[in-house]
Amino acid sequence: MQNVPEQLDGATVISVAPSTPGQTGIDYQSGEPIAIEYFAVAQYPDDQPRAYLFGVSVDHRVVCDYLDDSIEEAQMQAVRNGWVQPSAWRPRG
């Protein structure tokens, strides 16, 4: 989870956490499973306070996304689903 970009899909990355082992999504182009390296919470300037939870591959491609009502709710969704450890969230950078 190195060199996380400031933006993913045009949204500003707020926080990141490494994924728990075995998390995958589907590559939008090939339809093949792709490993999720980390999860990122990001916001679009015109869509605040809502936040997106992105599952991201090792090469920083968004593999899946979920829209939540706030940054905290996006982080908690990942924890509730077992995608990240509760104490793993860190500010980007």
C-alpha cells in the first residue's frame, strides 16, 4: 500500500487501510477476479458529506466502490464486512 495517489477516479482520498487477506473484486474490463490491496475512503467536492469506499488493486485501480453517507460510515462498512481491521485506517500520505 505504497504511494497511494491523492485522487482515485477523480475523488480526493481521505483515508486508507490495507485489506484483509483474500479480498477480491472483478476487473471491469476483463471480468476476471482481481486482488484488492487496500481500501480507500474518498470524496468528490460536489458530493460532500457523502463518501465513497473504494477497493483498490496493487496498481491503484479502483476494483469496486460503495457510496456511504459520511467518511465514518464508509470506514465502518469496511470494518463490519471484515474487509479491513478496525484499527487499520490511516490518513492518506
